[in-house]
Amino acid sequence: MLQEHTPDKDQKSKYPFFVTLILFSEFSEKFCYTGYYIILKLFFYEELNYNSETRYSLIRTFERVSIFTPLLGGIIADIWLGCFKTISYAFILYILGNTIVIVSSIPKDVTLMRTLALLGVLIAVVGNGGMQPCLPAFGGDQFKNNQTRQRRYFFSLFYLVSNVGTILPFLFLTDLRAEFKCFYQDTYSALTFGIPSLLVLLSFIVFICGKPWYERRTTARRTLASFFKCVAYALIKKVTNKGEKRDHWLDHADNKYDEDLIIDIKSFLNILWLYLPLPLFWALHEKQGTKWMLQAVSMDNEIRGFGIKRDYMQTINPVMIVILIPVFECIVYPCMSKLNLCKTDLQRMTVGGCLFAVAFLISGVTEMNIAARQNIPPYLNKSDLFVVNNSPCKISVKDASPKSLEKFDGKFINISETADGKLKIVPEECSASGDTVTTISSLKTFTIVMLTLWDDELYYIPQEGETNGTSNNITRVKIYFKTEKTYNSSKDIHFILESGKEPICLYPSENISLPFQVGWTDYHSIDPDEYTIYFSTNETDSNKQRKERIDSYTFLKGASYVAAFYQTVGAEKDKFSIYTIIPNIKTPLFYLLPQIFILTCGEVMFCVTGLIFSYSQAPKSLKAMVQATWLLSNAIGNTLVIFIEKFPKFENQSSQHFLYAVLMLTSMLAFACLGHLYKYVNEDEISG
């Protein structure tokens, strides 16, 4: 049964305010790591000339190294150097690696730049990994055993500061790099790398200055081999002495190894056993970032006319963490304690993990909402053709649906319903009326056909239609036209779209045969806005430009449009029609906020409490190694992502999100079962 871990009441002890130096070190480490991650993606591509695949591979490799090296740092700290020295040497490696990267960014031979950059990043990553398990363990060591509450607040602050260090580079480092690029052509990358590097150097100096005040735990001076030998000896004795009963199988080694070592190994293995289900949790935690960014790409990022960069969605989670950590510590947890809910660390972690699953369920519902509202082109389901009737003729359609098109009308037509897969049309009520049947064969892809009246004959232009215009949520427009005059150059006429900003000019396509009266413009990307549309001609006889207002229209975000212009003579007004081929995006970006909020609540309950649990339950001689094990479960989870990506793909993305929710719940169910069997260790039970 889960036992509640209730520490002794905190006695009045002086708060170790010098832990702010450790918090500043964590902030600078995260700021530098995130900043380098952002800059390196651009640096590898723009200046080292790596292609996208190589750049991605290198970044992922360095990520893998950075999340596996903490285990090495934890071992060195607990068995050899201690946390203070390990952090100090890791800082030196970090600074050295950063310096090499800065040197590599100064323009020189590309091969030399690549070599220095990769070497520098590798050294920096090793230094970073060495610091990660030691900083929280060293910070926890600064509190006395009767300062349990203060220590818990420290770990909450530690996680909060870590997230602040993650947010800030996203907010200004990329823009700052762009500004440096304008003014310092040769050294802008070095300047950008220099900012986080200087911060790390400053934090190292500040960290060393705190040396007189730090509480430095002495290491047990055991070798790593002694741990493995003790475990192996106990297993052998258990197998060979089957008749001998012991409370724990490790007790079989008490005739050869000291009691403190055996107690430490017991505690460590109990925690390790408890962490077995966590890699799946971390894998899905990593996966949600990718999945939710894909959701953001499919949504409308404009709120009340204000556009939000989708990259900023990555910062909402850490911003919420910064806000919610004090809320949970000061309001949520005290209220839950009064209601006798989630009183133990493992209970909080289990609930936090379940909130992750709930967040995935909500994201699945959001995905269903996106699919229901998505700007799916109608032709993907029911049509092969979109026919633009840019003529004064009524069109009769044979053996297809719909059966007719009105004058200056446009409709989707399913050509597959016809007997021979061809569209047969007859003009009516115009100068081209008669029994003439025009046969149109569909292209292999979605086809747009423009019909117009030219010299009393029905003329048509079949072209491949827009099929991916909204893949990046951009607005696209194309104009078909028929003019009364004949023009000899594509520069003689153009359409102008004005919205109060710089006018947009759409010229006839270069693929039109000269001279021309009938033609089209190529697709043009525009900002969503209300535009006034003009038809402009260059009068060769008077050398003047004639500009005629023909219509106004509001183009929506992410939609694809086809327009048709038919110029008439005399008093009759010119005809202008606009048709929506791909509808606009209808799911607002803020629909992601509920799932991000639930996930952040889960992260506060799971990750912050996990830091606290990993320290409080770790043997005194293995504090850094247990923190490294916590980070290692994260590292294994990040590796599991590769296998999760191999899962069969569902036709509906929402099903993928629901699967992830089930996997997350399964992981938490296993964790809850192991936690139910876990026996909490009090401070006085942990070996000195």
C-alpha cells in the first residue's frame, strides 16, 4: 500500500540564500543550450552548407549525446569528485566548447569551420550533460534535513528557472541574429553565439564565488565496480544458498560487503525499478511537441486581425509552467492536502501523468475539429473538374452533375459519372448557340476549365488546378480573362489588387501564346485582406496607362481562389466573378490552449515532483546518480520516439492522438502499480 511520506516539521533554520547562485547556473545552462539549439540549425544550413537531412541528423545526434552524458556526470560526482568539482569541471568544458564554436563561426575555409563547429558542440554537450544531474543534487544538499519544505520549494524554483531559461532564447535570439546579420556581415554568427556563451562564463564565475558558503557532501569513495560486484555476489549467493531465507536478496552479500553499501544499492534499485515505465511516458511527452506543432500549422493563427507566429506556440508551455508552479505550491497543493488528496509524491506524479493522457485525448478531439472544419477541397471527395463559365452563354452539361451552368457561373462537376469519362457541353442562349457539342477530357489531376465566348465560338482552357495552395496556410489567387482588344505582350495588361498596403500586380502568364485576347495569370500568394481590384492596360497609341475598377473582395486566410474577368463593349458592364476552390481555414489557433494547459498542469505535478522525489528518496551517497537515472529515463524515452514513429499510420490523425493517450495511461497504470508497492525511505533511514 502507498505509504505517505510526511517529513518532520521544519525547524527554524536560516534559509541558504546562496542557492540562488545554483539557480542562476541552471538558468544560464538552459539559456545557452536552447540558444545554441536555435542558432545551430541556421548556422549549419546557412554557413556550413549542410543539407537539411545532414543538419537534422547532426542536431539529433548532439541531442542524444546531451541526454545520455548525465549518467557519466552522476557517476563521477558520487563516486569520485563530488558535485561541486564535477559542476566546476563541466562548466570549464562547456565554456571551452562554446569558445571553439564561436571561433568556428568566423568566416574561413568551410572544412575547417565544420571541423571546429562539430568539435566545439561535442565538447559543450559533454559539459552540459555533466552539469545536469549535479546542479539539482548539489542544490538539494544545501538544505538541512529539517528544511524539507524549503528544499521542496527550491526544486520548484529550479524547474521554474529552467523553463525561463528555455523561453527567453525563443523570444529574442533569432531576431537578434537577424539584426546582427544586417550590421555585421562577417561576424554576426559569432556575436549571436557569444551572448549565451558570455552568460555561461558569468554564471561560472558567480558559482565559484559561492564556494565558501556551499555545503559540500563528501563522496563515499567507492568504485563503480564495487556496486556491480556486490549485486553479482548477492545473486550468486541467492542461487547457491536456496535454503537460506533473507528479507531482501541483497542481504546475501552482508558477509562480504558493508551494510551501508547494501542499503544504498537497495534504495537505488527500488527507485530504478519504479522508473521502468517512465521511458514510454517521456517518449510520448517528446512526441506531443511534434504532433501539436503540426496541428498548429493546420490552424488559423490570426486572432482579431493579429497574427501569431506558430513557433511561439512552443513557448506557451514553459510560460504556463512559470505561472503554474507558484499556483500549485501556494494554492493547489494546500487545498488538496486539506481534502486528503495527492498527499504523497508518487500520487502527484501519477495524477500528473494521467493529465498528460487527458491532454492527448483533448488533442484528438481538436484534431477531429480541424478535420471537420478543414479547408478540404471539394474535388478530393466528389469532383474532377471545376468549370468557370466566363461567357454570356448558358451551358448545358450532358450526362454529368450538375446539368447546367448559368451565365458567368462556376461549379464543381463530377466527370467520373459520365459514361466515357469526358465532359460534353452545349452553349445556349448566346451567339454560339446551336447543336455543337464541345467535349472536354479531364487531366489526370484535378482540372480547372475556363469557358469563354470568342468570335462567336465557345473556347475553353483546361489547366491543372490548385491542390496544395493551403499547405502553408497561405492565400492564393489566379485570374482568367477575356478582353475585347488583342494584346501583343504580357506587359500590356495586368490586374492590380490594392488594400492600403503596397499594390499587388498580376500579369498574364508567360505561357500564353501571343498575340492574345484570352488568357490567365499564374497563381499569386497574397495576405488575407479586403482588396479593391483594378484592370489596367497600357495604351500604346497614347503611351498612357488606363486603370479601371472592376470589383472589391475579401480574401480569407488559407483559401485558394479563381477569378474570371470578361470585358464587354458599349454600355454593358464588364463581368467579374470570384470562386473559392479551397475554403479558408476555420479552426483558430487558440483551440490548442486547453490541451496545453492540461499538459502543463500534468508537467508541474509530474516533473517537478519527480525532481523532489528523486532527491528525497536517493541514498546520500548516490544523489547525483539518482538524478542522472531520472534524466536517463527521459533519454531512453527520446530514443523510443524513433520506434513510435514506426507505428502504423492511421487514416485519421485523431486516432493517432487517441492511441498515444491509451499508451500514456498504460504507462501511468504500470507506474501506479509499482508506486503502490514502494516503501518510502525517511531521512534517518538513508545511509550517511
